[in-house]
Amino acid sequence: MRSRWQFLAIFAAVTLLIAGVVSYFASSNPDGLDSTTLRGCEVVETADGEELTGECIAQHAEEHSLAASPLADYAIGGRDGTGGVAGIIGVLATLVVAGSVFWLIARSRRATDRSGSG
């Protein structure tokens, strides 16, 4: 039992380290999907913001419903330099949700085993 908790603690520490440190080195340039959807278009700065000219898939894209959420664009509140903190928050949220699901599964299996063996 102790080795399981040691493993989980080390796993969580390494995961948080990767999320908090390595994410600062991530590129802010568009990824492959963004680059592909922008083929055939040019991004033009206007008084209202950026506009696309030309013909490309990205012209048909709509803003995601969570685009204004606190962790959108891998940053906190859209501020540059907060990607590491946003990564840590995302990892913690994922670990809590996954841990809760696994705990519930294990708990239901224990209850099933107890009722089946009696």
C-alpha cells in the first residue's frame, strides 16, 4: 500500500513539474491544425481586430463557447506568461476528476465483492 502512495506522489510531482515548467517552452505560433486551416488566407489587422482575406477553411470557424473562460488559450485570463500556472491548474483538475472516478469504481467493486461473497 505504501509503494502505491509513493508511486502516486512521484507521478503527481513529475506531472506538475512537466505542466509547470515545460509549458513555458511551448511555441506560441499556430500549430499544424491552425496553419492548415489558414492556407489560402491572409490575416489582416483592422480597427476591429484581425480579419481573414482570401479563401480558407478558417473563415467558416466560429468562436468556441468557452473561449472567454479563465483558462482559454492555455493562459490565465489571456495574460502572456501564465501558461505554466494554467498547465498546473489543468493537471490538478484532471487528477482530481480521474482520481475521483477511479475511487468510485474501486469502491463499487469492493461493495460488489462483499455482497457476492457473503
